[in-house]
Amino acid sequence: MATTGPEIEVDTLTHLEERVQKAVALVQRLRQEKEALLKDLATSQSALEDSQLANLGLREELETMQTERKQVRGRLEKLLGHIDQLGAA
């Protein structure tokens, strides 16, 4: 059973067609994955920006509280100094 020229060409063409179909399917899958990854990236970047804004707000609040704490401490020390003067008199 010898294979003839046309049969070999058909087998080669069929094989090539299968490979092209696989390549097309692979490209489609990769494009879908790329789109999904781009959406995930956009979501992550948005979340990062939100976190950075929240962090900035918290940092400012912390600085304000630290300043207020220093002021309260100074006022308390001053009041305690006055109380000590009253006790010494």
C-alpha cells in the first residue's frame, strides 16, 4: 500500500490546517487573558490610588494629633507648675 502524491499533499494540508486552527485558538485565548489581566491591573491601580489617598489622610490626622498632644502636654505641665507653686506657698 504505497501512498501517492495527492494523499501526502492532503495529509500535509490537513496537518497544516489543524496547526493553524490551534494557533488561532491560542491567540484568542491569549487575547482574552490579556484583557482580563488589563482589567485586573486597572482595578489594582485604582485600589492603590485609593489606599494612597487614605494613607495621606491618616498621616495628616496623625500629625494633627501629635501637635495637639504636644500642646496639651505643655498646658498640663504649666498647670502642674502653678499647682506646685500654690502648694509651696
